[in-house]
Amino acid sequence: MSLLCVSIFVDASGDVPLAIDRAVRAVADGARIIEWRLDALAEEPDGLTAIRRLLAESPAPCIATIRAEDEGGTWQGDEQTRISILEAIGTGDHPPAYIDLELRAWTRSANLRQKVRLAIDHASQVRDISTRLILSSHDFGGRPANLISRIADMAATDACTVGKVAYMARSLRDSLEMFDLVAERVKPMIGLCMGEYGLPTRILAPKFVGFLTFAAVDDGAATAPGQPTVRELAETYRFHDIGPRTRVYGVVGHPVGHSLGPTVHNRGFAEAGIDAVYIPMLVAPGWESFKATIGECIDHRRLDFGGCSVTLPHKEHLLRFGREVGAEIDPLAILARAANTLVVERDADGGVSGLRVLNTDSVAAVESLAAGLDPSVPPIEALRGRRVAIIGAGGVARAAAAGLLAHEAEVVIFNRTRTRSENVVRDLRDHGAISVGRTMDELACGCFHAFVNATPVGMTGGPAADESVLPDDLPLDDSMVVMDTVYTPRITPMLAIARDRGARIVDGTAMFVAQAEAQFEAWTGRTPAEDLFASVLASRPGVRPESS
């Protein structure tokens, strides 16, 4: 069983009561062990007294850490003083369950090692507890060249109970290597990759039986890059339910931090009793990055990778990948020249028995826009003969256009790069009435029934989060529908403007729910409980689906 550890930095003696309260709250949220980060507190003249209070009143077993500045901490005192403090708290009446000390410091001198041994060999006379040693190594510049030898040194040190390695991930593939290192451990091990690329190592620690993973009390309180909160790990990712047989799914894109996929899919797995978890999987832009990362995830037998959602900028890459590996490809994905879903089928031994590439965006876009235009009739009747402007020429735009043409709508593609618009029209012209918008001014012609944003403009965390793709002088009224495929935030700048001008709006959560339900069924062979995904989103402040 892997422990969920909340890491709490205590700045000063006066913060001790607040720190204890935060630890109590973290335990209630699912933490099983506390790491007291004492870097700053230990520098105070009477810091040892405050530290002893923290240890005595800790609501769960704890780790005492005074992190050296050269490994990411803030301790600026001399080494002898730091080790003396660790010795004092380890031999006190309320010793911590663990002391965390850098491998570099441990190897520095025999005198230092002797002091640390006094702390870990001491048995408390007050509680039946003795302190154990975590030897750790941290690199914020990337994977250290001597990583394997560091792990071997920790394993060979008799005083070391748990080894810990943490380094800044350069790509998701660093996480895959870390999974193997933890799985092949000689003694208990904490193996974490820092940063957003390393988030999977924090979530999936129980799958590979890592000793623990670190989490923050709440947003803004992380003690290392990429550290999620206790509540996120316990509730969104169901950390305590993850085990060696848990199948892994995820959302692949750049960025992925905005995605609501983990919220809905993990709830879906829980409600259906399926042993699976859905995680963010950041993959750098570019075909080579996508191909290498997805290929390694599929081939990594320990990962049990069952498939993924694929979002910007990789939807066209997924279709290309499917063709290269001989996957079964959905006809809609071929027509749209983009895909958003990968299904990895595995046999009883964990080997790959089949790959499928799908596009669930197309049907979702049709259903969402049709409901906005006229929910009282079938989509084909709501869309037939309607003139729809699609802004964008990427995978989402192609998927929406393909679906709308199949329902006999007339589509006009607008994009800053005219050649990309022309490519979409060329590829789809045999399937219905589709043309290229000459300039963005044409949007104001008064001849469109609906406008669809199929770009990332307006997306939280994107390059133009505060912008709208529609012209400022675009006339709108309640006979028109404005739809956004962006779903974070629920009401984007474009939708806010359209609503203020009297147009009917369809936010991106409607499309998101429809395509996510189709993905869930493709992966599991089961339909999520009726309205489950929509109700999950409705329970989140600010993301309630809206169609008006």
C-alpha cells in the first residue's frame, strides 16, 4: 500500500498552530502521513521548541525534513547545526516516524552519519516508535546521469529504510522509466518526477507500490513543482483504490491542466466498479514527441495503458499514428482527418491485441449544435439547410464540419491561414455544401444561423484566454446560435459577448459530455450511467452545462 503524504512548509514558530490545523484537515481529506518541512523554522533561535510541538501534536505519523538549499530547500545554516537539530528531534520524547536526509549529505562525513544514527537508533520512552531514515536525492535540472548508481547506494546503506529519488521530468517518458525503477526496487522506494510531465508518477505510485507520494494541503501550497493537492489525489484520482492491476487511461495534449476528463471519467469508473484511472498526460507539440510517447505507453506492459483522449495539438497526429501502426480507424476520423480517441485492447497476459482510433467529436458537435438550434426535432431536421460558420481549420473544425455536412447543413470555414481553410474544403467538398470564408468580415453578413469556435481561443491556460474569435461589430440576435468547443471556462469571452447581444449560446461542456460518453463506452464496453457526466460537471462551480 502506498501512503498519501501531505507536505507542509512551516515558516515560523507563530505558524505552528495553523500548520497543525492544516495537517488535521489534510488527514480528513485522505492523507496518511505528514511531512513537516522545517527548513525555515529550524533557523529560528528557538526553532527546536516549535519543532517539538509540531511532532507532539502531529495528527498522523510524520517525516521531519530540513532540506538543504542545494537540493531545493531553503536551509541556509551550516551542516553541523542542521544535523544536530535532526539528532535532537530524533532522540526526543516525540520522535518523527522518519527523518529525510539527502544522500549527498549522508556520504559527506563519518561524524555526520554517527549523529544521524543516534537519531534513528533511539527508541522513544513515551511512544512505541523509533525513527527511520529516508535517504533522498533531488535534481531540478532533469534526470541525473548517475541516477541508477544513486539508487544502488541508497539500497546498499544499511541505515536507509526508504530510498527517494526526485528529478524534473523533461517528458512523459521520464515517468515511464521511473515506474520501472520503483517496480524493481530492492527496498521501499519513493520515485517521483517533478513538474507537469511527472504528474503520472505522483498519481500512480500505488500501481507500482511506491512507498508514498507527496501532495499539497491546497492550491498554492505545493512544496515541489507539479505537486497536486491531497483532495485531488484522494477524490478525483481515487488514490487509495489504485493497485497493481489498475488499468490506466488519460488525456493527451498540450496543455492538459484544464481538462475535465479526469473528473468525469474517474467518476464513471467508480460508479461502474471498473478498476481503472484516468490521468493528465502532457505531451509536447510535434509529431515526433507524440509518436514516441504514445508508442512507449502502449508497449510499457507494467503501465496497463488502455487508451486515451487526445486533444490539441495532437488530434491529427493520432490519425497519422493509427495509420502507421495499422490500427482500425473510424470512418469519421478518416473523413475529418483527425481523431480524439485511442483504444488499446489487451489480452489476458497484458499484450496488445488490437488498436482502434476514433473521432467522437463529430457526433458530439452535431448533437450539441442541433440542440441549440431546435431541441424539439431530430438533429437532421434541426440542421438541414442551416448555414454554419466554423472558425478554425484543425481537427475539431474538421470533425464538426464532417458531421454537419452529413446532416445537410451548409458550412463555411474561416481561418487566419487561408490555405488551411482551403485544405478542409478540398477534403470535404464531395460530402456536401462547404466553402471558404474570404475574410473574417464576412461573418457579419447576416446570413449565418450559427457560429462555432473550433480553436483554443478563450481557453483557460491557452495563448489567448481573454479573447474572442468573433468580430467586435458582429450583429447577433436570438435567431442565431453561438457555440464554443472550448469548455474551460464554461462561459468563454466569446460566449459572454454573444449572450450579452441576445444570441442563444451553447457552451463547450455539452459537446464535451457527449464525446466523453462515447469514449467511455469505447474503452469499457459499457455506457456510463444516464446523465452521470453532466451531473458531475454541474456539481463543479462555474462549469455547469448551459444551452440557452
